[in-house]
Amino acid sequence: MPEARPSLIEFPADDPERARRFWGGLLGVELEDRHAGEGEGWQTRAGAPAVGVHARGQGPGDSFSLPYFTVADIAAALARVHELGGSVVHPGERWAICRDSEGSPFALAAESESDPR
């Protein structure tokens, strides 16, 4: 199994309801309320990676679209980002915002026990 796998593509929105209608219409699926512990917003529940929408904010992952990659060990994955020439913009125990070696943003999310393997 790869060390990181695509799990979520997250889109910040100035008008979350408009964004939900857009992405739901484009993908042909409803974006549902997130469960407790998943953060604020909505996301698809079918298919992978999931597509999510949240209100645009000022946080490290709130102003631009991000692909999320699920990893089994976030600390090891963050160390690997550094080893490969990337950077960690916002470290965390459950998720982190990073940049690749060319400066493109992405996020890592710790695999939860409910994630399928």
C-alpha cells in the first residue's frame, strides 16, 4: 500500500451553499454535513477521493483549494515531506498543511480507525 493516498479535495467558498450546489451538481452527488471530528463543512460520502466544501476563512487551509492525502503516521509523513525538499506550513497531530518541493500546497491527514484500508 502506498504511504499516502488521495482522500479529499477541499474547496474554500465565499458562499458555501452556492459551492455545495455547484459541486453537487457537477459530481451528481449530494455534499453532506460533516460528522463530529471532521471539521466544519460538507463533503461527498461516495467515491474517493471525497470532495469537500467549507466557508473561506483565515486559517492555513482556508484560503485555497487543497488535495488531502491520508497517511498512517503523520509524524513520519511530515518528516518525509522535509526529506523530499517540501515544507510544513501548519503542522498538527491529525492534519497538516504542507508545500511540495515546487511550492504547491497540499494537506496530510492522519488515518482514522474508521478509514477503509
